[in-house]
Amino acid sequence: MRKLFEMGSLISIEELSSLKILGGYELVKITDGYAMIRKEGYKIEISGTDIHFDMLLAQSALLSFTELHELRITKDLKKGETHET
């Protein structure tokens, strides 16, 4: 089956209460106050209150939270790799 529309990669925060992810991703960990997701060589960490998935599909996800405390996106380094500065 062919896809009618190519889905690009997108990460967006909407109204400071949800995180939308389009394109492939890997859910690493989720608790009530923390979530970690890997996407295309990056690690996305979220801390807040009442974190949960509203929608969880293979190529898209919608993560909601009552209050966002911290959002961190870092390059997901492989063992032995170093950051170039």
C-alpha cells in the first residue's frame, strides 16, 4: 500500500499543555511526572505533572501534561561519541 502523503518529522508544543510528535519515534520511559522519547538521533525529556499519552500510534503521538516543568532536547550520543563544540 502506498502512502498518499509523506509525513515529515515534526515536534511541536501546543498551548504549553501538549507535545505533538509526527514521524518515527521510540518511547523509552513514561511515568506520571516524566517522559523520555528518542527521535532521529535526539533524546527528548519532559518533566511535569500528570504526563500521559492522549494518542499513541506508530508514526504519531500526542503527549499531554497539566504543568510543564522542564523540556530538554539533547543529541543522543552513542557510546564513545563526544560533542563537538
